[in-house]
Amino acid sequence: MDLRFGDSEPTDDERAAVDELLGPPASSWEGAERTEEDLRYSRGGRAARDRRDLLLPGLHALNDRIGWISRGALAHLCRRLTVPPAEAYGVATSYALFSVSPRPTTVLHVCTDLTCTAAGAAALCAGLASRLDGDDRVMVRHSPCLGLCERAPAALTIKAGDPVRTAVSAPATVEATVLAATAPDSAPEEPPARAAVARAGDPTPTPPKKEQTGVAVPPPPPLPLLTRVGVVDPSSLDDYRAHGGYTALRRALALGPTAVLREIVDSGLVGHGDAAFPSGPAPRATPIGLAWQAVASRPGHPHHLVCNASASGPGAFTDRVLMEGDPYALVEAMTIAAYAVGAPHGYLYLRGEHPRAARRMRRAVERARARGLLGDDILGRGHSFDIEIRRGAGAYVCGEETAVLRSIEGYRPEPRPTPPFPTEKGLFGGPTVVADVETLLHVLPILTGGPAAYRSGLVSVSGGVERPGVHELPSGTTLGELLTRAGVRPGLRAVLLGGAAGRFVRPDELDVPVRSGVVIAFDGTVPLPRLLLRVAEFFRDESCGSCVPCRIGTVRQAEAVRRIVDRPGPAAADDVTLLGEVGRAMRDASLCGLGRNAWNAVESGVERLGVYG
């Protein structure tokens, strides 16, 4: 791909896909017919360059309509946005869901990541290969985690067209997945999010304790984050308001931005994610209230708010469940955060692999806007704020806060060095708050119940348990208590705490407290060396390549683990030593958390579980 546009031309469908997004070209600068006025001077170039951030939506428009992105289509999009084709090619090839090579209009993504592997993904892939082999209408692709781990194994069908059609198979059988791939409109609807939720106070196998009087101790008060999931109609704004919705926003508007920030600071709220750090603030975590105060006090304008709902590590599905089951809560929470920091516009960046979450969030934003809860003069209090939804396209690195900003801006999703931090110079160069879904949703109970209401966290549990799903836990809950609640199966061999970037713990170490994040349980039916190889391959594939320690280190790590798996025992000693050297280099010198944490699970598997003897 050259810096020049070349002579490739788009098809009529490709041109229509781009022009429906961007509107008709306004001048010859963007590809319209040249006029006499254009011969005297050029016009429109600056306006086109200012829309660089529409590059990712433009790539989605082409991929959704056609199924892949041709040279002619990419050149047309680049003309419209005045982006060099070589740069746009680099962006398009950064995402797993896009293709710059011809392929069938139907692509079947079959998850082969940790939880799905443990649930029989290999047998599913073999069955699909025997049924779909020779069918040139469907391309089957092995995929990293699809975020459907509580219903593993999982598959996602995407059929390009106008409109694009999707179908989820989870738990996936060969018959159901073949039906979804060949006739996505006939595939059954996904089960409701309630199947993935376990609230405090729900029945568990453990009977209530009794005091000396013989009276059962009442269950703990319900924790707030999942209280509406599976209870309210996620499409109904009225139902959301009937269950306490928009109470927090009204109180925020009554308090004023400074008082809202003070309550968040007093609560001790810190960022949440998929790392499942022990109880208390995560390493390097800044209290959210202080970060928001820093943005609010910055003189540069406009301020920006970004909700990063793109967590895509193996075992991470909390964001999907929250957005599918309680979408208006996220709209309200983003509105409050924007009010507190003075942001007139917010971006919700979510995974391209979650079509139902995208549909429900889009509907919630549209209905909130229609009812005066987004837009100008919200609730008649003079606060103006709106939300724009941006879809990712399969890039784990977008979980890093500076990478997601570059993705929104229309560049390759690569982390940038800090400082300056996003609170100083973030999206489009302005002060920016970047927060995850769970962190934002904690703002609602804090404002309605006071700072002490921040007392719980969400953990997505999958693997060898009877009740996988999102569990809401009081602060201080241990891993053992969580697994008892989830119904851990006999033969527990190891637990991966924190997903691919986390660590393995042994069955005798379950007293570690869990705050939030990812927990995957494995029994003896799953060969742990193969799991560590999958972790190593995951980081090799997901590295953005921006820095040498991660770009080279993840490749060398995967090679060493592969050799160890193929020839275990004493012959593996040199490769175990090499793993330690490579891992320490990545941890010490990588640009972002992807490289710095790529060795964690492998290290713990080698040193603490005795995986390689």
C-alpha cells in the first residue's frame, strides 16, 4: 500500500457505504467532480482532515457492507478524509475483525481461548470443519476471546450486507453454529443477561448461619451494581426510572460539580478492570476522584470523557453483561461524570464482538436523547452533554487508555509514552477522563447512598464452576468464598486470577481477597502446559509492535513455551531459564501494561504450579 491513492476505484456498494457515513463529497478535494471554482483555488482540505476520527467508523462501514476492505474502497475513504492510504492500511490491519483480502461475506469466529478451550472448543472446531469444509460461502476463523465465557464454547457469525447481520452461538453446538453461519436470521436469540448474573443475597449451597437463639441471620443487603440486571426491561427508559434510574443524576445536578467530585474522592473509588487485583487499590491506580478533579481544573477546553468498554482479555465479560442488562445506567453514569469534569461530549468505545450490547446501548442513547436526558439543557439545569458510540474491531491493546484514544482519533491503536497523561493531554489534545464501565457505574450508588456505598466489586467467573457468570461481592471476599458461591467442581487444579495478564494460584491458596476482575477455574481435564502456550500465543498475537521488548519478547516467549510443551522434562531447563530472562526484560522495559504483564501467567505456571516439572 502506497502513500498515493493509485488508480483503484471503489464499487458502487463501497462508495455508497462510505458516502452514507460521511455524506456526499463537498468538493473535488474529497473526490467530487472538479468545478471551475476548484480550478481557481482548493477548498475543503482542512475540514476533511478534521474528520480523521471517522476513519475507524468508515472502515466498519466498508467491512459491514462488503465483508472486506478493497484497495479501491480504502482509497475512496482516504480521499474523503485526506488520509494517506499507507496510514489507513496500517490502521485497518491493526484490527482482527477487518480484512484487506477478499473473503466470503459470512465469517464465523469460533473462540479458541482459555475458557472455550476448556469447554471443548477443539471438538467444536473439528465438527464445524467437517460440516463446512468446501462451503465457499462461509469462512471459519479461530478467534481470541469473544467475551461469552459464561456460556463457553462460543461462536459469532457476521454476515456482511446492508444491513450487516450477526448471530451468537453460546453454548455452541455444531448444529446450532452451522445454522447460525448459513442462516443467521434463523438462529435463536441469545439468552437473557440474567443467566450471567449472581447477586449478593442470591441462594447459594451454603445455608445461613444461626446465632445461639436459633434464628437465621438475615442475608446481607443487596449490593447495587447488578440490582437491575435481569429485572428491568433493558429497552425501557420508563422501567429504568421506575427502578431508581436518574435519581443519582438529579442529586448530582442539585449538588454541583465540585460537591460531586468531593463525594467520589471521599468514597475512595479506584479504577476497575479485568485484572482481579487483591482487595484495595490496584498497583499504580490513582483514586478516580483525584484524576477527575485534575481534569475539571485544567484550563484547556474542551474536556473529554471516554468510557472504555473494550476489555477483551480471556474471561472478561462483565462489561457486556452490564451493557446488555442495564444500558441506561451507563448513560446516566457517563452524564454525571461529564457534568463533574465539564465535558460536553463523551465517547463509549465498545467491542465489535458484542453486537447485542452495541444495539442496546445505541437504543438507550437515542431514547435518552429523545426524552431530554442527553443533549442541550438536560433536565432543564443548563448542562449539555451527548454520547457517541464507537465500535472497536478486535484489538486487546485498546484496553490501554492511550491506545483507545488513538483508536478513536483514527490512528493505529498503539499506546503512547506518558507523561503527559490523558488528564493533561488526552483525546484530540484536550484533558480527558478515561474510565471503564464498572468504575462509572459505581458513581450511581455513591451519589444516592453516600461515599460508604462503594463497598462491592464485580468478578466474571468461568471455567470449572457450576454457576459461571458475573458475581457482585462485598469488599474483602476471598477467592475461596467466591468459588464456593460459584460451585467449583471437584478436581480443582489451578485458578487464573486476573485473566491472561494475571497469575495462577494453587488450590491451597484460595484465601487471597478478590476485589474485581476475572477468575477462571481449571480442573485436571485441562492440560495446563497447553493453557500457558495459549496465553503466550495470545500476547504474541495482540502485541501492537510499538516497542521492541514486547514486539520481540512475546514472540520469543511463545517459541520457548512451544518447545517446552513439545519436549517436557529435563530438556526444557534451558527454555525455562530463557523464559525468565525474556519475561524480566518485557516487564522492565515495555511501553505499556500489555508487555509488562505478558509474562505473569507463564511465570506463575512455571514457578508456582510446577507445570514443567
